[in-house]
Amino acid sequence: MKHKKDYPALFVGSNSRMSVSEAERLVRIVGSNAIGKHLYPHLLRHAKAVHLRQAGTSIENLRDFLGHKDVRTTLIYARIVPTELKKLPRTI
């Protein structure tokens, strides 16, 4: 598995990568100013997962996108409806 620093930074400060707390603060400020709502990084991640799933992304591809090891985590995270759960193999 690659180290975080092997990937391009999403948020960059004046001279280097932003710390996690700096990025969280930036997202909160932008959310508050732009849409007038409380916004935080995990909410963005969750919203992206839900939109991908609603667009038809498979559970396996969504799991890989999110970096989950266990597909059960993805099922919870992406708010899969009970009718879709019934379609999954029992061996999960």
C-alpha cells in the first residue's frame, strides 16, 4: 500500500500539504460561507459515495474507491437499501 505522501495533495498550503486540521477548517469555512451549512470532509466523502451508488456504481467498485477492506463497511457507508442487500451473496 502506498503512503499518503505518494499521492497528490488535495489541499495545499503556501509551501506544502495542509495538515488534516487545516483542511477540515477550510472545508468548514467554505461550507459556511458558500452554502450556509455546516460542512465537513467526511460529509463530502459520504455524499460522493451515495451519489456514485445512486448512479449505479457496483458495491465492489465503491468499496475500492473508498479504500474499504470489507464490503460490509461500504454497505453501511453508502446507505444501501434493504432490497439491494438481498441481492448480495450470503458469503459476505
